[in-house]
Amino acid sequence: MLNNYPSFTISIDLELAWGFWDKLNSTHLNNVVNNERIIVDQLLKIFEDFQFPVTWATVAALIDNKNKMTNIFDKNAWYAPDIIEKIMKSKTKHLIASHSYSHINFNENSKSIIIEDFEKAEYFFKTLNILPDVLIFPRNQVAHLEILNKFNFKFYRSLDKSWYKKVSKHSKLFGKVANIADKIFPFKTNPIKPIKHLNGLIEIPSSILLISRNGFKLPVTNINMFSKIKKGVQRAIENKECFHLWFHPSNFYYKEKKQFELLKDVLRFVNSKREQGLIDIKVLDQYVT
């Protein structure tokens, strides 16, 4: 039986330019080079201040200094062992999960191509003595589950089952509108329960994305987001479930100060519950049987 004590977890997708390798644009590339490392440094400082371990879902190509993209724009957009080294040396012990080797589309590639990607990821992670047992699927495309055991993965993240996801299946445009509405209005944000499958894999759905604050997302405020997250954490405590927040460092490119203020408010609130003995802080490979 899975541990059913109330818990809170954060997973962060660390991918730099690999996150949009097939849709490159100069704005995002400049943001990666100029902002990503600064944001990660700030995140690590905040997590140390709050003694808050998180899961860093890392693209393994960031360790490969000969990866095929290093000649595009700026090597620092594609190669970042310095970031991973900082995470590993942090005073707070974080977990490094796999985000694949090159952030390929799992829904659009064959089993053999996915296996090749996993093999490369495994090789480069081992150069840093990293043996991940957690997989965060690129673009949250949960697919090819049958090969995860071959590469010693025991846990994976899936997306939340919020109402706006159903809208997105029918219309991407209306799905985006529904997503913003979900973040503005006081719709419930669900805690989750890890799911153990017959093949032994443990699925950990997310609860909410800490969305970026640019473009059409501007109407979302810290008050809206904090209220939703706070209510979700309280429900997790009441139901003895987990609240799972996730984001990318790129979600802090815009309205950076407000985003960090929101994150610190969330951690401060969760820490108050932890100090009362009401909730545990976990990384994703701690949801064991």
C-alpha cells in the first residue's frame, strides 16, 4: 500500500533550449542564455532557505558537450553541466530525475528511437554518477510505458485531470482560455494520489502548473494562484493525499519578482504545516510502497 500521509512535492523541468528545439525563436533563446542560470540560482537559494528538497527533471543532453545542437545560437543554451553541478552540491539534497536525453516527442517516435534516447540519457547521467529512477516525460507525453522497467524507472509524472484538460482535447484555443480561467477563478485544485500499476510503475499525477505570467496569462494574479494552491494543500492534509506543484525555470522569465514572491509564499505556507506535523515534503522517488 502506498504511503498515505499528507505530502507536498515540487517537480521542475530543467531543459533550457531543448524544451523547444523544434520551434526555435530568438526571444526564447535569448531568455535561456541570459536568464535561466540566474533563475536556477535563485531557486536553489530559496530552497536552501526553506530547507525544501525538490525533483529536478533534467535533459541529459545538457551534460553532453558534443550534442548536435551546441553550434546553434549559443552553446550555453544547450550545454549546462554547471547548473547540474550546482543542484548536486546544494546544501538541500535534491533529486535529479530523467527528462530524456533530448526532449523528443514520445507520441511521434517509435519504440526503437525512444530506446536509443534512453540509452544515451543513461550513459551521460552515469558520467555524473546519476542513476535516475524517476522519468518526467517530455511535454508530458506519457507513452511507451512498456520500456520503462528496462531502464530501471520506477516512477513517472502524469498530468493533472483538471476540467480544462478536457476542453483542450477538443480545442487548443478554448483549452488555453479554460486554463487561464481555471487559474483566475476559485475552481478547486485537486490533491492527488500516487497510482501503483500492475507492472510495478508508480504514477504520480500533478496538481497544478505554476504558469508563466506573460501574454494572455497576465490576468492571473498571485492572489489567485496562492489561494488555489493553499486550498489544494489544505485538501491534501484533510484527505491524506499529495499536492504536486510543477514548473519550468522559464515560467519565471516574466514578472520574475512576482513569481518568486508567489513561490516563497507557497513554501512559507507549506513549511508552517510541516512544522505542525501535518504534512511531509517529498521528492518523487519517495512515493514508495
